[in-house]
Amino acid sequence: MTLPLEPVELSVRLFLPAYIGPGLAGGALAILAGLVTSVALAVFVVVWYPVKRLLRLGRKPDAAASENSDPAPSEDAS
């Protein structure tokens, strides 16, 4: 039994004469890379901020306070 390939051939033949030049292909790849990057960045941000908050809650209060405070400037500076 052979499968009829006429619908596949017709769909391929409809798009076959289209020429995609290097400019259009480069633009399409740039758009695809931008979309993939933006989705990956969105997933990273959604995952990272809760993890960052949990890490901050796990610290000792003294360690967090000492990291954020600046030492007092010395009065001997000329």
C-alpha cells in the first residue's frame, strides 16, 4: 500500500519558487534569536528572584547589615 503524496507535493511546490535572500534569512534568524533569548531571560528572572529572596532570608541579620553599611570615613584624610 502506498501513501498518496500529492497533498505534500502540492504544499511543497507552492513554497518552492520563493527565494529567501541572505538579508531576509539573516533578519529571520535575528528575530528568532531575539525571541528565544527573551523567553529564556523571562524564565530566568521568574526563577531567580524567588531564589534570591530565599537566600537573603537564610542569612544572618548581622551579615546582611555589615555588607550594606559603609565604614565611617576617617577624619585624618587630608
